[in-house]
Amino acid sequence: MERNLEGLLFPGSVAVIGASGTPGKVGHALFANVVASFAGPVYAVNPKYTELLGRPCVASVEKLPEPVDLAVVVIPAEHVAGVLKSCGERGIRNVVVVSAGFKEAGEEGAKRERELVEIAQRYGLNVLGPNVLGLISTRVGLNATFAPRGALPGEIAFMSQSGAFCTSVLDWAWHEGLGFSHFLSLGNKAVLTEVDFLSAFARDPQTRVIVAYLEGVSDGEAFIRTAREVTKEKPVVVLKAGRAEAGARAVSSHTGTMAGADQAYEAAFRKAGIIRAQNVEELFDYAYALAKQPLPKGRRVGIVTNAGGAGVMAADAVEWEGLEVARFTEDTARRLADRMPKAANIYNPVDILGDAHADRYKEAVRLVAGDPNVDMVVALSAPVAILTFAELAEILAWARQKFEKPFVCSFMAGKLGEEAEELLRKAGIPSFFDPARAVRTLRVLCDYLEIQRRPREEPRPLAVDRARVEEIVRRAIAEDRPRLGLEAMEVLSAYGIPTARGGLARTPEEAAQLAQHLGEKVVLKVVSSEISHKSDVGGVLVGVESERVEEAAAMMLRQIRRKFSDARLEGIFVQELLPPGREVIVGMVRDPTFGPLVMFGLGGIHVEVLRDVAFAVAPLSPGEAEDLVHRIRGFPILKGVRGEPGVDVPRLVEVVERLGRLAADFKEIVELDINPLLCYPDKVVAVDLRLTVTGEEGT
Amino acid sequence: MERNLEGLLFPGSVAVIGASGTPGKVGHALFANVVASFAGPVYAVNPKYTELLGRPCVASVEKLPEPVDLAVVVIPAEHVAGVLKSCGERGIRNVVVVSAGFKEAGEEGAKRERELVEIAQRYGLNVLGPNVLGLISTRVGLNATFAPRGALPGEIAFMSQSGAFCTSVLDWAWHEGLGFSHFLSLGNKAVLTEVDFLSAFARDPQTRVIVAYLEGVSDGEAFIRTAREVTKEKPVVVLKAGRAEAGARAVSSHTGTMAGADQAYEAAFRKAGIIRAQNVEELFDYAYALAKQPLPKGRRVGIVTNAGGAGVMAADAVEWEGLEVARFTEDTARRLADRMPKAANIYNPVDILGDAHADRYKEAVRLVAGDPNVDMVVALSAPVAILTFAELAEILAWARQKFEKPFVCSFMAGKLGEEAEELLRKAGIPSFFDPARAVRTLRVLCDYLEIQRRPREEPRPLAVDRARVEEIVRRAIAEDRPRLGLEAMEVLSAYGIPTARGGLARTPEEAAQLAQHLGEKVVLKVVSSEISHKSDVGGVLVGVESERVEEAAAMMLRQIRRKFSDARLEGIFVQELLPPGREVIVGMVRDPTFGPLVMFGLGGIHVEVLRDVAFAVAPLSPGEAEDLVHRIRGFPILKGVRGEPGVDVPRLVEVVERLGRLAADFKEIVELDINPLLCYPDKVVAVDLRLTVTGEEGT
């Protein structure tokens, strides 16, 4: 259900409830900003005045001459509920609650926030906040924040979970000349969250890129679902802070040990097509490039420089970022040879030498940018006496227009001069002292290109016996057995995941009988939910010959009974002995924010020592399952190396997909490890399994 | 041999040969800069004038009234040799050759450069260049460059292999207020190289940090030897450009395949204690922090903020950089609780809230910086109405003085104002908009702390039979057999590296005899320098029972003769069959710049797929050999995982050390792979070896 936020983001009329005439008060700063910025009707609500800053002031919401599109509330927390009700009654749909004193301020505040949410639901209010700096919408010219600076108009929609960071960004962006379509502080996200604004910004034609500073996500599932759609059309860049956040959950599986909160965010962002910025510098470098540059057709970079060193640095950065130094066509090479001086380097990076005048620079840019083998262009210059940065900026602005390819530049000097900066800004050409930083913004264009091209496949329907698993899980919960025993293998079978053949024997005689159908040698495992680390206590025997099974099983049971006299033994699991194969681990853990997180890795040291594992949020489309398997460093091992045959990767991918389905279908399953899943050239088989369920309302 | 560069770096008198009165000419710009900057005697040499810019001008070097400390040459390349001779004759010891037209300009230029070097050697001249921008020495106030800007005084000594980059840095640093002790362009490095300046800058008390932009190193061995000493006392930060440089050598070994030029630089920098910057931003961020900040005692960071989001970002960055968020003492925690408002967060990061006045901020900084568990401090602020950045800067300047700990700050705003910037600059406190960038500079202080503490151990003497290896190598070269056969095992033995037992049999009968002493089963390998990939052609048999050796050997020889009728067969190598052990690879390749580069890795997929290998420049001290072995990701596997016993790491380390010795002793060995070296809990054994020698003058 998408909310209609038109009235919030593009209001025609605004009331500030708690507007004040006292300088230094938030209610004054905010009202003054609204009055100064907004052309539509503005009202103040405050019983103390009849007029404020030249606008009508009324005593209460009820007395407003019209049900305004947007009300901004700047009053003490204890009065907010009453005012919200009045807004609801009055037919005001959109409210920004600037006031603090809610969830962030202890138990009393949390109670107030619950009340606020109830009222919002009752009246269908779009509430931003509480505890926000406010919002800015440059298209309608509204600055409804109490920040000392407004925003310039632009194509970036920005939302932030930190109000102070909003103030910082406004101040900084003003000096940088960086503009915004929308700019807002999310506050406590009591009603409206990042998901609502993702949708709304996606629909806004003025917005070319959506940027967010988030410390957490309110509804992981909705976030992924929405962002996945949005990122088809518009890039979304997120700085997720709180990386160090301690994972509070208790874990007993391998998967659980490897999966921190940050892995979950990483996987969720991947699924959603979100570009992650690691720091503030990346956040705005990426945002600006994505807002202003066209997308390239490929990864090939052409470099033009009048300083050799700068060219080398740019080429280094191209390699570092995983882009390609373009190879020019013969045609371009010939023309460069014709038109550049003899001492110039006409191969990429093209070094046209320090004595190049504007004409030579322009010609080089024209030839390089016009080459069909060049997808993007980096232009570099040291300070030289015979060429001004303004001339260079003009050349780039012209070329950017002409060639419809991404252009970035690094004019390596202290100041480029007002004129050059103005020209570059107008042309939307990112410019940095460091060539590496310029090249990095090209890489992010390629990242988004890849995200946009990626198919948004849905998980496909799979033939599974859901009812059977429901029954097993329900029984385990009813009997308070969180750790499933033998039935866990049945759970896999019900979801179409091949398991090693075997069965449960109650007695040594039954074990011998079972063994007859399982080949010459078998594996015996004691079954008891009360004994863990079975192999350490003699509860596992591998490679027992069929005719010796009865004897071995009896001995095993005697030994175990001696050690664990009170433990309930359910019997012995008799399993076929499989030939050696490639061991992998496929696991799942439930993340508090994003739900089922599937892990894949090669077994043994690859997980434990090398930590070579990858994560994805379930359910998985076939493509996502394939991507997960391919993403580990050791993937080539599965394809076969050193003359060893490869394993059946398609079947392995299908197991991953099916496990994702299982994880998504059953919230009750909190952890699951198939370890090992044995992989062969023609099949894969689950050999051992750890599966934990919970009856509690899952996350 | 260290050169005395006092006269070059701190001249008392200067002559500019080729000084010109024509604005726009390099000889004019340079002379004008010298005149404007330098207080000592300055002479022009140019037959056209008797006076220039108010200074005496003479017709030739011979006519100079004194043998100046420093001559700067700005004349056409073809006349440089003559002038250099005159300088030599006149007793002028230090010459900067600005003129271009040497090695960088084709064969004619290269000839000129050789001539220049000869003259410099003949007269013992310190020549900087040719093809340079010039040099600046702020202590004597000399700007002998033709750049439009000079340098501010400071503690950073800078050298650059790109003249244009010098111009860029000068312009940029001027605007940033960044100062230098020395600033110079290295040009073609015909005589003086980065090594000479490393030594000279190390001796200069004004210089606190040495910074270099290098595209290559002239003498790798001298570079490492010198830098290793220098970095004990002063940090050296290098931006090595040309990462993408294609490795030109042909390789046939595993080691050769893995070792590119960049790996060699990485290993050399590690050995030398050099801090590598990946880009220009890092180069100067690191340089400034190292020049201005004291070194911390440890890695624990205290964070003070008046904006929650900024604190979270800083804590994230601390984790990202591998530093620690400090845990305060109880004492500090109690005092913070006493003195900060209730809603403040008194745990690290300390959030003193947006309403904090200067007093509260100062008190928080005092308590955090004074905590013995805090090694470094990050101070953060959003723009707030009640606290100016100048006030904040003053607090930090005071604290920086009082606590002798590193301080960095991120005042997240567009402009801090002149006063705040001036205060921070004076206090030497790095300040960035992005908290992550501020924290990164703290990490580099820790990097240098670790470099400084690292013992500068020399390789120890090892008992080796050098004469024996000399003989083997000499014979192989004489007989033009670059790929050593069986003698390669002898080479290892001579250097104390344990090898599998075995011997060469000329006939199947001899093979059978040999096998009797080698256990129940043996390995047979055909020996022929003309057959590679022996196992692919049936030239290797593993696990042959002793009594079947004669028969198997005969059959093998017949088969091989059938396939390679012309190949010279030297016989059959009969080797003991070793039990399975942990396979590792120890290899060596000769880098054109740094010489013997030793590689270590786990065998098989760890090298081929996971590329989990590490490099070090030989010879190796015991500590360096240990570091090399420990540096691979998979090291814990060698210590034993999943119940498997670990291997004999000390013996493995010793093999690495001995191989390093061998590589360093014999330039004739160009490539070497021990693959595998089998490792057991109580021993290590070299099983197979590939060793290539060359008679050509090695690199």
C-alpha cells in the first residue's frame, strides 16, 4: 500500500503550529524559514498572536481558515497528541512533528509515541517524525526546517535518520553548490519511514537520485521490495551507519556465527539494487555523479591529460576500480598521430604535453570522446600558464553536451577560479583534485548500470510438500524440542533437497535390517536431542560393514548409556556411506531486520579459516541463487581445478534456491545448516543437518 | 656512500645559468623566483646582460665572482654538458639541470644524458635532474623553480618524479596552508635519485615526514637499505604510480605467474617500512597527520560529539580502520555521568547533545582525552547556534597541547570560518568534513607506530655450502642447461633445506638397487631436461612397490623413448614415497627493480584459485621469514584446524629463510619453485623443485 505523500512533499498551504515570535526559539526559526521560502498561504498557530511575520496567526488548529495541506508541529511533546487529533478532525492529512520528547526520551516518551501512532492510524495521517529537523521541497520552494540554511534546487532527494547530519549537509552543500529536490529528516520514523519516501521520491520527476543516511531500517521486507522496484528507474545511494552494532542474537550454527547485522544489510542492499557508500565523501560523490552524468554504455575509460603524472594516476585508478583503459580505434590513433605533436603520447592515457593550448586540448578531447571504444572520459590538467581552467571547463562542457558520455575531471590545482567552477557545475561535471576520486565516480556509474540491467526475477514456484513440514515443525514446537532430530532430514526431502538414504532404527536388530538396503558399508549415528557433539562421545561410526552393524550398534548404545545414563535415546540413524565428494555448506539464519538470510560456502577451512562465504536474503530467484554460489572466492573449485572434475553446479544452485524457499516459508525455523552438502559431478546430497525452530513470535 | 647534499639543499649562494630578462621564458620565471625568495648572493649567467633584476649578470660560469653553492641550469640541452664541465672546473659542486631534451627525448637525448652522467662523475657533481621543475628549500628561503607559486614553510619534505605534479601540489598546498621543508622535482634522476634525498631529508631536523611521488625506483636494493634506516626515525609516505605497468619478464614458474611489479613494490615497501598511499588524497592526509601529530601509545580512540549521527559514523570508521573504540575507566565514566546532562550518552562515543555550550564540550574533551584508556581523540560537531567552530577549535588546540595525544576533528559544515581554520592549522589538528577521513589519519599514525617499533633485524648467518651450489650453477650455465635437473635437489641440500631421499639411476637395475634403501614403496620420475610436464606423458610413477621397481622403470623408459625418440634421457630419479602432509609452495622470482622476491603460499587451490600468497624481498631475517609465513589468510591451517595436527612452523620458517639466502646469494637463479614442500608436525621436506638459471647479466 503506497501512501499518497503529494500534500506532504508538494503542499499548497502550510500552517506552523507553535510558531513563535521569539528569536532563538525553534518555533521562530522554523516559521521564519517557511515565511521566507514559501509562496503559498502560510499560517501560524499560537494563541499569543494574531499575526506573525506578516502572516495570519490563529489560536488553534480549529480556527485555521482552511484545512492546510501541511501542518508543522513545534510544541512541547505533551501537547502533540491533542494537536494531531485536531488536525485529523480538521481534515489536515500531512503533519511534520518537529517536537522531541518521544521514543528517544525514555518510557514516558515511548508511551507518547505509541499514542501518536494510534492517532495517525485513526485519522490516516501522514506523520513525519517526531523528533525531526523538518523538510525542504525545492520545487514548491518550501523550507520547513529550523536549520540556518536552506537547500539549493537540484536533482538529489535526501533523507536522513540524523537531524544533526541534515544541518551539516545543508551547510556543506550550500558552499559546494550542491542542490536537492527534497531534503528531510526522518526522526523517529513513528509513521512514515524510509520506505514511504523511497516510493514517493521515485515518482517525483525532478528527482534523479535518492540518497539516504540510515542507522537502521524499519521494515526490512518492505524496504527490499520497494527499493528493488525503485532502483530499476533511479539510483539509490545509502550510507548505513552503525556497522559496529552488536548482533544481539544467540547463535549455535555455523551460519549464525558468520552472519552479523552488517552482512544482512550488505545482502539486503544487493538484493534491492542499492549502492552502498562507506562514508560521507562517497555518499555525495556518488550522488552528484549519478544525478548529473548520463550512464555509460560500458567500462572503457579514455584519458586526456597535459601532465604525464596525472595520466598515470588516472590509469592506476581505472585499474584499481575495475574499469578498463580504453583501446582506441585505428582511426582515432591515426588522427591523434596526425594532430598531436610528435612528443605527445597518443595512446591512452593521451598526454598532449604541458605546452598544449586550448585548441589542442579540445581536439584531443573531441577525438577521444568521439571514439566508439570509449565509454567515459577523464580530463586532467596541471596548472599551466598557457591554458586557463575556465577554458578547460568550457571545452568539457561542450564535449559533455556533444557526446552524451560521462565526463569527469581533475584539474590539479588549489583553486580553479569562480568561472571554471561555475561552468563545471552548470555542465554537471564532477571535479576533484585527486584523479583517483574522479575515476571512482565513473565506477559508480558502471555499478548502477549493472544494477539497472540486472533482471528483477521473482522466486519461481517450486514443487514442495509444505504441509508435511508444517506438521513436523508444529509437532516439534508443541513438544518443546527446538532442535530437530531425524525429522530435519524429512524437512529437506519435503522441499526437494536430496538427502543421504537412511532410516531410524529403534534396536540393533532393526539397524542391521535397514543396513541391508544401504550398501556394503553404512554410517551409524545415535539419535538423541539431549546429546550434542555426538562424534566426540562415540555416537557416530563411519564405514561399518553391513554384517557388523547389529554388533556395532549394540556396542554404541551400551557406551552412550554408560556416559549419559539419563539421556533419552531415540534410536540409531543408519545412513548410507557416501563416497568422498566436494563438501559445501548451505545455511540459513534469521536476521531481525531482513528475515531469512541464506549463506553459502565451501566446507571446512573455507568457512572456518578463510571465511569465504556469501549471503543473500531469501526467498531467492534462480538468478539470485546462482549469484550466491558464484560469489565466493573459491567458486572455481566447484567448476573443477587441477584435473579434478567439477560438481553439478545447477543442482547445487537449485538446493540453495529450495533452502531459500524453506527459510521464507517457515518463520519458525530460526537457524539451519546443511553441513556438509556433498557435491558430485552428477548430483548433490545433504548428509548432515542442524535445524532449530522456535514457537515464539519470530522476528 | 652518502652524498653531502648540504650545499644543494641549503645553499649560501646561487647562480642561474640561462637566466633571462624575457617574461614568459622559463629562465626568467625561475630567476625571478630565486631573486624574490633568496636572501643570499644571487648571480645570473647570460652573455646578453650585465645585470638582471638588480643582480649581477656575468657572461659565463668562469666569470662568476665566487664558486656558488648551487648552480641552476636553464639552457638548451645541447649546451648543458659544456656548462657542467665549467661548473666542475670552477669548483661548483651542486647543479640543478632544469633543461629538458635528455633521456625523455629519444636516442639523441639519451646520449646527452650519458655524457652528463660522465661529467658529473668526473667532477663529483651533485646533479638534480635533468628535466626538472627545480627545488625549494624553505629554511634558506629559496624557490629555485619556475612554478608560479612557492611553498610555505613546514615539516614535510616532498619529492616527485613528475614536474607537473609538483606544480599542482604547490598550487593546492598554498590554498590549503600546507607547508614544506623541501620541495623538489626529481626529473630523469640521472645522478641524484630518491635514495640520496631520503638520506638527506632524514638528516634534516626541520623535516618530520618524507613524502614522495614515484613512478619507479632507480636502485631497488639501495632504496630498501636506506629507507629501512630512515623509517626508524621518520615516516616515509610514497605514492607509487604506474600500478598497471606491464611486467615484461617471461615467466615459467608459479611464483613468476603470481608476482607482478606491484607485488614487488608492495613487498619492498613493507621491508623498508614505507607507508604506501593509494592516491593523492591519502598522500597528503597521511603526510599532514604524521607531520603534525604525536604518535599514539596504542589503538584506542575516544570520540566526543554533539551530534549522534556523527558519533556513529566515527565509531564505524574506527572499526573499519581496525582501531578500537576505547572503553573508559570507571573514574571517567563516573565523572562524565556527574557532569554531562542526563540525556547525554556517556559511553564512547560520548554524545553531549546539540545544546552543549563550550564549557560542556571542553569538559567532555578534558575527561575523554585525560582517560588513560584513550590513546587518540576524535572531536565532532554539527553546526549549532550556541557554539562556534572557533570556540571548538580553541578547545581542541588547548587539549592537544595539554594531553600530548593525537587529536583529529570533523566539524561537519561547509565552512568553519577563517578563525577556526587558522586555530586548527596552528595546532596541527587535521580537520575534515567526513569523520571517516579524520579517523583514517589516526590509523596511519598507528601504522607508523608499528613500523617504528618493528625490529630492524638483519638476516642471520646460516651454515650453507655455497661452493657446492656455485659449482652446480656454473656447470649448468656452461652446458647451457637453464632448467636444472636433479642437481636442483642438491642445491637445496647444500642450503640446508631438507629434501626427499632419493637418487639417480642410469638403468632399471640401478633403480631397483636404490629403491631398496627407500622404503616399501617409491616414486619414479624420468630425468630429462628436454621433457616438461613429465607426469602428463607417463614419466612419473607414484607408489611403486620395491620389488616391482626394475620392471616398472624399464617399462617407463620404453614408453618415454617411444614418445620422445630424440630426447636425451639422463635416467630415472628414484625417490622415497612420503606420507600425505600439508602441501605448501615456497618460490622465488627475480624482480627487475628489487631482485629476489620470495613467495609463500599453501599449495594447490590456495595458490591457483584463491591466490592466497605473500611476498617478501630476500634476504630475509628470521622475523621477516616468520612474517611472510604468517601473512597468508590460510595461516591457521598450518597451525592445525578441525582436530588435525599443525605442522612444524619453525622449520617451515627456516626453509623460507634459507631459500631467501639462496636467492640472494645467486643472481644466476632467476626462478625457483619448491612445489610441494610437504609439511608434517615434526618436519618439512622438499619433494619437487623447478629451478632456472641464467648466464646473462641478471637484473
